[in-house]
Amino acid sequence: MDEISTDQCGEGAMAVIEVEQLLQPISPDAPSGEDLEYDTEFETLETDLQGKAEQQYGDTIIPAEEPDWRDIQKRALKLLARSKDLRLSVYLIRALFNTHGFVGLDEGLALLKGLLETYWESVYPQLDPEDDNDPTMRANILASLCDWETILIKLREVPLVNSPLVGQFSLRDIDIATGVQPPPANSDDPPPDSATIDAAFLDCAAEDLQQTAHAVTNAIENVNAIDAYFTDQVGATNAPDLNPLVQALKEAQQVLSERLSRRGVDDVSSGESVTDETVDTQEGQSVVAVRVGEINSRSDVIRMLDKICDFYAKHEPSSPVPMLLQRAKRLAAMTFLDILRDLAPDGLPQAELIRGPEEGAKPSEQSSGDSW
């Protein structure tokens, strides 16, 4: 079980940072402020982000120490008031993730997204026209969001649930309980079991689970938006691969979604709780509650196909995939016999023969029907 403060588990709805305020221009003449790369405070912050390595004096071993994340958060925010810098925003993301869990991660990513979209021309590190506006430095900063040691491992260790009675548990704890990975060899604590983790998810306030799930969903959207915007600016070949972070977040999203379903609540966009079975409309009718983000109808399929085609149009305009998807989109709205007529017209008579006459149809009408 992770020993991490409970303010990481979705408690409370107050914002951790003021994203909109941080996105305001620093000054009319210099909206992104000054370059702090060689500033003493900036350099000290980067040094302190390393923490303290394990040390050994004779037979005495002094364990490694994590950075003081609350101090890192405070200092990064102070420097961001002087400079809009992608490096500072990533340092802040790491601090927020360690101090406020998925809620902090979401807000930090929202800030990074806003810096890119609002201050692309002036945000630090700036592009150098004499170097053909080479985006490598910026790309490497974004790529650090997928660093295994600083982000992806932490994502598996940050609590998904906090129960006042049972404790707090993470993706790593779930993996240990289900046998996906062995328990730590150097731990004296008994490994978590599935029954204990189940009890924690049942005991935790449903509102806290919903807030964490909402933060995870927003974080995924923010990473995808960062990826899309950066790719639009520099091209796919110069953009970093942020998919490892997206996939890790989706794993957390799936766990939270399943646990909320067991509690009879859903993580819906309005933030309201609904049952998994039905909700009552004002007219007294019952409709099945749908999960936001999933494909629930044929129209959802068509919308998704449109999005995929838009992606190819922007990033791979020479690809033949959109042509095939447009045909699939057209077929999605057809009946079975219409699809057969489009794909294999020679097989239509055999299909109508197998189907047989429609009930109540006259002999002259038996071969004119189009739907099953």
C-alpha cells in the first residue's frame, strides 16, 4: 500500500493552481517574460528536482530521498510568474502529481496545453529562426512526460482510492493483488489482496472516485490536445510520442470506471451521479444510462470515422485510409441487403432466396424487399 498523502485521492473540488491566471501575459511588451535558463533560482530548482541519492558510510546505508515536492511546486509557480517556460511547466506537473495526484496532474497538463496554444511564438525555450526553428528542445521537454522513472512509475504508485477505514491503493497495488507483478522484496508490509482493495473502493466516498475519474479523463484529453497541437505546428516526424502516457492513464480510467459501475454511479460529464441501469426522464420514461466517451450508437460510429478521416487529412494527406473509411461510413447507415448490393451485387439474389418471402408480401413483391 502506498504511503502518500490523502489529498491525492480526489478529495475536495477546489482548484490546486490558478491555470487561467498563470496563462495571463507577464507584460504587454514581453508576454512570456524573460528567459531564466541561466538564472540561479532556475538552476537550483533543476538540481533539487534530482532529490538525494542513496548513500553508504561503512555499514550504514542512508536511503535515497525524494525531492520536497511542495517546495518544488511553490518555487516552480514563483518562477512561472516571471517566465512562461515549458520546462517549468513540466517541473510543476511532476510536483503537482506528487502532491495532489491525478487532480494535480490534470491541472498541470491544462497549463502546459495553454502555454503551447497561447504562447507558441514566444514561450521558452524559444524557436531559433537561424536554426530553421528547430523544435527538438521543445519536443524533448514534452517527451519527458513519458519518462519511466519520473512519470510512468509514479502513475502506477499514486493512489486511485483512499478509504479512511481500509487505506489507499494504486494501480501497482492492484497488480500485486492480482498477481500481475510480485510484491516488493524489501517490504515488511503484507502485500495487498483483492478483497482489501475491493473494500477500499466500496468504502471511499463515491464523489471522490468521481472526481479522480474526471481528472483522469481530463488528463487524457489534455495530453491528446498537446500532442495534436504540437504535431500541427512541427509535423508528425518532429513530434514526440506521448502514447505511453495516454495508455497508462487509460488503464487508470478503466479501473475507476469499473469501480464506479460497481457502486452504481457513473463518471458523466455533468458530474452528476446516475445508476448503471436506467435514469428517469421528466416524462416518466426510463432510458439506459450511457457512459461518456464510449460508442453507444451508429451515429457515434460515424462521428468517430469522421474524426479519423480528419486526422489523416491533417497529418497523412496522401494516405488511402480515408477513402476506405468514407466507404465504411456510407455502409454504416445501410441495411444488410443494401451493403450486400454495394459490396457484392452478384450475391444479392442468393441472399434474398435464403431470406425467403417477407410475411404478408404478395408473390410479385417477394423479391423487392431491401431489409432483413
